[in-house]
Amino acid sequence: MVEETWREAIAAVAYELARRNGHSPMDRGVRLGRRIEALCTGGDLALAFERFKAEQGFRIEESGDECVARVEALVYGVSPRTLIAA
């Protein structure tokens, strides 16, 4: 089971992706975050974000790895650029 902090961070990143693609989730991304969790087979969150973006038909967006870096930044309170550089 995903910890609540991770669940909230995944939902927040999913919400931002949806907003940038013209969607306006009324639940602040909770349903979208759960969908990403369902797509996360084998523990590969980056792949889950890639599958989610394809499923939703999202266009020009960041990679699954970049989405994961933003999730980690929310969870750990660091800059995503720091995580990518590491």
C-alpha cells in the first residue's frame, strides 16, 4: 500500500498534468492519482506515469522520470532539479 504522503504527491502531479492538458479535476487529482497507482505494475512509477499520459491522451508533457522527480520533490521537500542531477 502506498503511504498517504506518496499518494497525495502522486495525485498532485497527476492534477498538474491534467490541468496543463485542459482538464479540471474537481477532486484535486485524487481519482487520477489512484489510476496511476493502478497502472504501477512492478513498482515502476515512471512507467505508470507514461501509461497514464498515453491513456489520457496528454500531449507534450514531461517524461515519466520527470514526473517521479516531482513526486519525490513533494515527498522529500527538495528541488526536482536536485533529484534529477543526483
